[in-house]
Amino acid sequence: PHHLSSSTFYPDMRLTDSKDVILQLLSLLVWLSSTVPRHLACLNIPIEISVSLKDKYKSFMVPVIEIASQQPHPSNNSATFSQSCSVTDNDISFPFLPLPLTFDHTDSDHWVELLDNIQSWLVKSVDPSTPEWAWGQEVFWYVFIATNPNFPGRKWSFWDSSISLKGQFIEEWV
């Protein structure tokens, strides 16, 4: 069976000098309340997390999901199991997140800088065979479109050819 859990959250807001509002960071903890058979545990277990916005907000916001930590759930068996499994538990660094407080979503230069930072991280720091690459590639395309909203029409900036036009968002866009 395919299980799905869904919740709606309303983050706090902060008024800016321009009378716009900034949504405050929303931190979520996802806990899976079950066990996995040992023979499946050393495989990558995909967990899909998505964020959706109402249509009227989509032109103003780009949701970003960040994995801040992958600490094991506390239990008596977690240390024993981690020694018997070849999978290592590495924290992945996302040098472009969180966005600086000075990031202005209305300033195209800020989007270009963010796009360059994501592209550099993907190409220089991430193994293309990892889930982090797939996630980073999806984020790259979100920011690419925010930077080049007329893509694929008119003019757009070039990107590293190792970043392919793959991923749900960009495939639907083009």
C-alpha cells in the first residue's frame, strides 16, 4: 500500500519596509512510525516530500526543501544496526541555503547569483548518481526559471551541460 500524509501549515509573517511580507522559516520534523525489514534497510528508501502553493501565490514564491540533518531516530538498536550496514550517514551541505536575509526576490541580480551558486555546487560538489544531485537539479531548474521566466522563448542564460533538462518541474515547463 502507498501511504500519504498531508498537512497544511500557515507560517508566521514579518512586515518589511516596503509593506510586503516575508514568510518566516517553517521547520518540519518528519518521523516514520514503523520499521523496515532488515533485508531492505541497506537500500536507499525514497521518501518524497512536496510543497504546494495556491495558484495565486506561485508567481511570488519558490518553495525550497532543505534536509538539515539525517540523524537516526533514537532507539536501543540504532547504533548496533548502523555498524552492521554499509550505508553511512553523511550530512550534506547546501552552501546556498538558507538564503541570506538580504536576498531580494524582486532583484534579478540576486536570482542570478543564487543560480550560479547552485550550479557551481551541483557541478563541483555533488555526485550525479546521488539523490542530492536529483534534488539539486530540481532546485536549479526552479531558480533558473525564476531567473529566466521566458525560457525557452526569447533570451536565457546558458547553463553547464552536465545539468540536463530532467525533473518534473522543468519537463512540465518546457
